[in-house]
Amino acid sequence: MAEGNFPTQECRPVTTGVEKDDLVIPVIDFGPFLEGTPADKHTVAMSVINAFKTSGFLYLKQHGVPPSVVSEVFGSSARFFARPQNQKDSLCWTTPQSNRGYVRMGKEKLTLPDDNDIEALRAVADIKETMEIGRDNVEGLPNRWPEHLDDEGKNFKETMLSFFDTCKALHTEVMRAIALGMSLPDDYFDNYVDRGDNNLRLLHYPSVSKEVFEKNPLQVRAGEHSDYGSITLLFQDRRGGLQVRSPKGTFVDVTPIADTVVVNAGDLLARWSNDLIKSTRHRVVEPPKVVDGENNLDEYPDRYSIAYFCNPNTNKFIEAIPGTYGEDISKAKYPGITAGDYLVQRLAATI
């Protein structure tokens, strides 16, 4: 691959999900990549890489995860967050190295190191609670399952382990599309991601009065940030509130589209690609004023989402991919780093 270039063949997305302020987020039909001919796979791969080069975001449809499965996971997540606070606190998150367990509302604040007035931003905690689930049965890094509490806790564990594996398989396929789009063998990333050192994050944004946002302009449900790993698979409910920073510096709504997954590139993939791929800032704010005819409510309803943060295996050394810097390694913008070390550094800065 020529220095600084991806293949130049133009591929059109099936539809456009977002187009505002020079931000374009396509809706890409992933079915032909999963089941199509080599030519089909190449066409989809080019669409994927074009989206990651420009906005850093895309919607995937026909991605192979059944709507019934997604619905089951959302239901199980909601039941978990409805548990008494003391039960959730008994499963609390402990360390960045583990990154497993429950994080109560007000504990985390997402900011970026170069944010202006970072102390003021960090003083206004995000309005959310989360449950973090990592690869299971890792020695010394146990998941914090509620299976000992009741039968629903056992079902929760079974549901989430199954969904973790489902998302791991989709992660592998998206990385294969990225590889093809970069003129690499489609299995280039396979041995970087085969362990599944990923993080399944269940998110609950509790109902909140509109006055909270009106009285404090810095208040958000999740602060402006970029994701840390390679890619993120995001399953949204219908409420909305996700916004992506546009090239003009504005924030644009990423409206939920039924039966799609929002996929975005993370900082480690941008670093890995020598910044040929974009990791774009985003946030979660109060939802749009009208959702399915609702309006003039004094309180914003609960919002749920499910993020599957995809990472290279934690023991893998990540440095600029050959071909992204020509023949001179000095043109690589970043020194190499172990994936696990990088992720721990980033997590430690948020909690």
C-alpha cells in the first residue's frame, strides 16, 4: 500500500444515516460481507474504511445479531439496574487493570486531557451507571456476576456471556473488513483479537428532570470523549442522545436506527493506522425534545444502551501498521505500546 493512502475505489453506502455540518455517517449493509462473493466483500470493506477515514462512525445493518437477542440483553440489563443499590454496590468495579463490575452514578466522568477547564468539567459527574463485563475466567480478574443473588442473577450471567461471544464474532468480522479496506489480507488482525480482551458495558442513564440541564450548561449524561480501543459496537434504545462532533466543531445527533449497530473507531485503532483512521469525539446529552410523539415532559425518561468495546489482545504490541508510514519507520507518529498498558492508562484517568 502506498504511503498514507488507502485504495481509492469509491464505494457508496446503501443509505446515509446522518448528514449535517460536513459530518456524514453512512448506513452500510454488512450482509454481503458476511455471506457474499469476494467482490461483495471488497465493496463493503471499501465502504467501511471510507467511513472510518472520514467521520470515524458508521451504522451497520444486516450485521448478524438477531433483534430478539438484542432485546433480551436490553431487558436483562434493565432488570439488573433495577436492583436495590446495595446489591449493585456489592458487585462494584475495583481497578483499571480489572475493569469489571458495577460503577454507580457519579463515579465516572469522561473528559479528555486537552479539554479546556478540565477541573470544571470533572466537577460535574456524568448522569449514568454502568456494569462492566470482561472476558470471563481470567485469573485474578474475575467478573462480578450477580449469580449468587437469585435465579435472575444466574440468567443475567448466561445472557451476557452469550452476547459477549456474539459481539466478539462481529468484532472479528469488522476487523477483517478494515483489513481488506487497507489492502491487507483479510485475516491480518485475527491473531491480534482472537482472545477477546474486550469489554461489554451495560449503560443506564436514569430519568432526570429537564431543569438539571437547564440550570447547568456543563451537565451531560456522558461527557465528550473518544473511545480507547480499536472499535466500539453500540446498541442504542430509541431515546437518543448520542452526539458526534462534526468537522465544524458542532455536535450532531446520531439518531437511533432500528436493527442497526453504531460502529466507531477508537484511539488505539487510529494510532495503529498512523492516524489514517479517525477516532472522533462524541458525548451523550439530554435526548431530543420529541421521541415518538412525546413532548413537554418535565422529566427525561431513562435511557439504556449497550457498548461492546473491542480491543487487541492485551499482550499484543501495537505499532503503526506496515504501509501506513512508507518505508521509513521514523514517519510513524507514535511509539509502540502494549495494548493492555495503553488501555489501563486511559481507564485510570476516568475514575
